[in-house]
Amino acid sequence: MKEHITISQLAQLMNVSVHQLRYFEEKGILYPSHTEENQYRMYGLHEIYQLSHILLLRKLNVPVGQIQECMTSYAADDYNQLLEHSLQKVQAEIANLKMHEQFIHKVLEEYNNRTQQGDEYQVKRLGPRHLKLWFALENGQEFTAGNLFEHRPAPPRLFENDLHYLSDAGQLKLCYETADVADYILEEGNYLYKHLSVIEEPEIDYEIKQMERYVAHHQYNCQSKIILVEKSYLSMFDNNKLQYEIQVKVE
């Protein structure tokens, strides 16, 4: 049985590329046991374990330039700290992936509900919503890209969430949901709502007036003003239109 193996055999054994092994040698962290007369690099058990150590450190996101320092001067406490730091990064990545998963579920659920229910008036039960004010526009003031730029930075993950437009004291207030201290709270209850797909702003004004007529005709007891909720993430299903809901709390 041979005591040493070639670089290609080592690559196959450890499921890495020959190019990667040559790169590790170039960086001074993995040398062959010896080089034969035919210039074949040969590796023994010591190099196999050393490569295992290198690959483990790479899995922990240690830069190649730092690996030599780890292998030559790190004590047990240093490795413990390294693993703790790596664990924190992995946990943060998992949390981020979970947020992505929840967002995808949200978009699919909203789209399927919109498809099934169409554009008719419906009533649904909503829990309390805690809203943070982003900025306000005077009634009649145009909503522009300049408004968004002027009031930067935007709320985190802005267009993954619902933007609420509240009419209050002669202003249109743009709010987003928050887990922090709220500026406004929309109470839990039954909300009459309708989905809107619009191109121009006058279409929204028309639909709000239509809802006012619908509420009066059906004699709903309204517990709030009409709320406009922008669901920009649904616009991916129709690039030419913006997606909204109009809502009003009813009894």
C-alpha cells in the first residue's frame, strides 16, 4: 500500500479541486510531503489532516490569509472564540432566511387571496396594527420621488411591507408597521375592504368615493376613516399597475 498519494488523488479524496490545492500551496498553508523526480507532488496522512483543518477553517469563513496564523499561533480559547463568532453569523443568516421565507409566504398568500376574491367588497378580521409615521403631505400635495429622497433614510424593508396612507388633520400621512413605539394604532376589528389595481392616482380617489357610497348604501356603521394600504410587492405580478387596498373599520 502506498504511503503517499498524488495531488489529483488528494483532490478526489477531499472533494476539492487541484486548482484549490495549488492555491493553498501558493498561500503557504499546505505543502506536499515531498516532490518526486517526475515533479509529482506527493501527500501523506499529515497533509490530509492539515487539509482537513484548512477546509474546516474555510467553512467557518476564516479568510485564507488568516489560516496560517490560526494553524501556527491559535490556542484553544482562540478557536472557541472563533466558533462562537461563526455561530452568531450562522444564526443571523438563519434569521434572515426565515424573514425571506415569511415574505415569500406573505406575497403568495396575498396574491392567491386577490385572485380568488377579485375586486369585490369583502369584510375581514384584522388584528391591531401599530404604525410609525414616515412623513406627511399636505392635502393636494403631489407624491413624488423627491418626497421619498427628502425623507431618507426610508424605513427598513420598506417595500416588503404595507404602506398605510392615513388622512388626518388636513394631511396625508405615510406610515409603516412597527414593533417600536407607535404614532398611530389601528384597532382590531372587522374591516370592509376592496383590492385596487391602478395606473393613475385619480383612480384611487374615484374608488374611495365609491366606497363611501357603498358604505352609505349598505348602512355600515364606520369606526374609522377610509385607509389606503399600498402593497407594492404585489406589483411584480402586473408591472403596469400599482396594487392597493382601501379599508374602513365597520360594525
